[in-house]
Amino acid sequence: MASDTDAQPRARRPLRAPAAGAIVAILAALVLAADQVSKQWALATLTEGEPVAALGNALQWLLVFNPGAAFSLGEGVTWVFTIALGLVAAGIVFLVVTRVRSRLWVAVLGLLLGGVLGNLTDRLVRDPGFPVGHVVDFILTPWMWFWTNPAIYNVADIFIVGGMISVAVLVLVGVEFDGSRARKDEAAEGDDA
């Protein structure tokens, strides 16, 4: 007969720094490759400013070169976005090397890092030049309107937005960098202080 300890699920051991770093590097490289290959496809196939239906009106390809952030905000300060992307990438690497041991956090940060590196690569190597290159955007979803513009984005943007949503979810449900869960009574004590 099995003992009570056999019936309890075995907790996963936290990842060691080298393993966490390797997984993050692999995931980031895969996302970076997918982003850059898709952008090369867009550059080779599409004509700037001419929409091509992919799934009727739900999804179109439209090649644009974005000097700003989301929705072309900050077009005159492209270099600021280059610095911000570099700092985010460095911050993710620092967290993974020093603190993150949770498989969930490693996966989320690896995918997020890949997205950040995708757009950072454009800022560094695309016209008009280092460090003010324009990001290649080509995915148009006309039904997604923000302010006065439809959403036009790229594969890196998908991973950045998805990564940030995942970070918010992990924080809200209390998953710590080491994989443990924040206890509710600790949160209540913090509120009382």
C-alpha cells in the first residue's frame, strides 16, 4: 500500500541559473528568428502602402516602416526607443541570471526577450541607420482600431504584448521568480503596514 507521501504530487525543483539562461536564450532566438524571417518575407513580397488580403477583411498584409513606438507615437525620438529596448533586454537577462528559477517565468521572459530583440534589431540595422532604424510592420487587423488608427504590427510585437500580459498574470496570481506562490496572508500584512 502507498504511503501518504507517495500520494502527494512532487514539487518541481527550481531551475539553476545556467538552465534558466539556456532556455531563455533558446526561446528568444526562436522568436527573433521568426520575427526577422517574417520581416524579410514582407520586404521581399509586399509593396509599401499596398494592402493584400490574407483572410478577407479580418487579416491583411500592409508593409509600413514605423519610426515610432506603438501607433507611430514618438516618431521624432526613435533613439529613445532603441535605448528603452536595450534596457529592457538587459533587465530581462539580469533577472534570469540572478533571480528567475521558475519555469513559467523563464518561458514568459524568453518569449518577451525575443520580441524585444526583434524590434531592437530593426532599430539597429534598418534604414535610416543605427540607432534610429524604422521597425518593419506588416500585419494589419482592420477590426482592431486604436484611437484613430488600425493596428499594424509584426511578430515581435505579438510576443511583446503577449509577454507583458503574461507578466501581469503571473504577478496577479502571485507566482514568484523562484516558482513559489505569494501567500495571501503575506499580502494582507503588507496592506496593514
